[in-house]
Amino acid sequence: MTRTAFIGECMIELAGTTPGSIFGAANLGFAGDTLNAATYMARTSRLLAAPSTSDNGDNNDANGDTRVSYITALGTDPYSDAMIAAWQDDDIDTGLVRRIDGALPGLYAIQTDDTGERSFSYWRNNAAAKQMLQGGHDATLRHALAGFDCLYLSGITLAILSEQDRQTLIDITARFADQGGKVCFDTNHRPRLWPDQDRAIASYQAITPHCDTVLPTFDDDSALFGDTTPSATAQRWHALGAREVVVKCGGEPTFFSVRDGEGEGEGNGNNNTFRTGTVTPPKVTDIVDTTSAGDSFNGSYLAARQTGHDVADAIAIAQKVAARVISRRGALVDISDLDLIGL
């Protein structure tokens, strides 16, 4: 069994139901970039898993050979309780969620325009997740992660932490990688969460040498680093140490580059060989809400990779899931009827 831990923040979500309107009816839910990715990894793993039953006909493992865990901090309030229960219903392990008396989850409101693009307002300065590594929980994680194969985090995970806790997480990540664990990272850059651009770049550059897989979005990286092409984005992450880079490009073809990877490739003059390529996503004409497009892609991609699919096939699976997600309202949508076998 492959065990993957996702670490980050999940917040209460208020999603307006009328595009272009601030006030009025809204749906109450929860979401967060790493939680979204964890959820779609769990759900996609179930779709990709071959049925496995015991002698009495019971399913041995709802997620096949994949186990997904989520690491964060929550309060002991009813909203936190409901989040925990929902994650468990999705076969996400919650044993490493820190519960803090008197703390509450963060909150955000989301509005979408007529094209499906979204805007956010946040109330997260005192969110419980900012304390996820405090109270001795960092030591708990150092010990617990020895039992995992993969660790996933994002730029948002790093951004919400204090300087001291951010460095602690980088140290935990480095130790995990040194012990043979695979680290996956999505910059998911949000400028408003950082005191300045240089601090964000320094943090991303500090974590990347410990990463096997980086899953950036070209628009984000182009704005932050000045990349002119997805290939340039991939090569920059390779230069920092990443082996596998998949650059999400919205409705344009997804670019991938794997160092010393699966098959013939191009040399870069530094004794490294790269397998590169693009995968064109399906055309989506009914875009409703792009809130979790990248997160759903990332989680589904990792599910496909961990069930033996090569990079291009895993991208095609992730694109199909993301296409479903952006054609529905909300970050977490039902994908149980998707046919992902044979893509």
C-alpha cells in the first residue's frame, strides 16, 4: 500500500449561488487547496483501483493500494467536527489532524462571474491551521511521516505559517526526503499571503531541492518568476532539484518534463536527459467554477501515477477530472460516474 500525506489548511467556504451578486443565497461548505487535492486523490484512486474483495465479498480497501491522510489543525467546534467526519467519509485518514480547544477554522467567501472565474475574500489570520506545527505536533509529524511514502504540500501551506514554523516544515520535509520519501509540491502562489515576493521565492527555492515532483501553474510562475514558456518553467524547477515537473496551462496543453525519465529524451548539456511532451486537455464549453481546477488535477495526477500510469496517461486522467470539476459549482464535486479506465 502507498501512503500519501497532504499538509495544509482547510477553511469554511461561503459560495454565492448567483454569479455577479455579492449578497444573497450562498452554500456553506469547506475547501482548501491541499484538502481539495487530497480529496480528489482519494476519489480518483477509487475509480482507478481494480476491485479487491475478500472471501466474504467485502471490499478490502476502498482506495485500492492507496491510502490518503490529511494533516492540519482544527478546533473542537461543530464545524471542525463536521469537516473531520466528511473527510473520513471520503476515506481520508484524519489521525494527524491537531485539535485545538478554542480555535476555529478559517473562513472565505467566493464569488464567480459569468465566465466561471472566481474572486475570494478571506478571514484566516487566526485560523487553527496556522498552529498545526505548534504544541509539540512537529515532533509527532516527524515520527509519523516515517510510515508514509509521499508528502504533498503547497505554497499556501508555507505561506500561512510563521517564519519559525515555515522553517520547521522545510526541515521536516528535508528529513522525509532524506529517508527516501517522495515530496510533491505545487507553488499555488498567492501574493496576498506573503509579506513580499522575495520571501515567497526564497521559501519555494528552499523546499524544491527536497521535491521529487513539482506541479506548478504557468500563469502563476510566469507572473512570479518571469517565465516565458512552460518549458522554461520546467527547466527552472529542474535546476532547483525537481525530477518530475508538470506545468498546468489552463485550457492549453499541459507541459511535462521528466529528468532521466521514462524513455528517450533531450540532453541539456549537463549530463541530464529529459523526457518532455504535451497533453491537450478536453474542450470544456460549460465552465461554471474554476475554484479547484488545479487542485483536482494535482490529486488525480498523483493517484494515477501511484497506480502505475505513465506521465502522459496520468495527465490525461487528471485533465478529465479537472474538466468535470470546472463544469460544476464548488471546489469538491462528485466524480463517481467518470470513466477513467483506459484513457
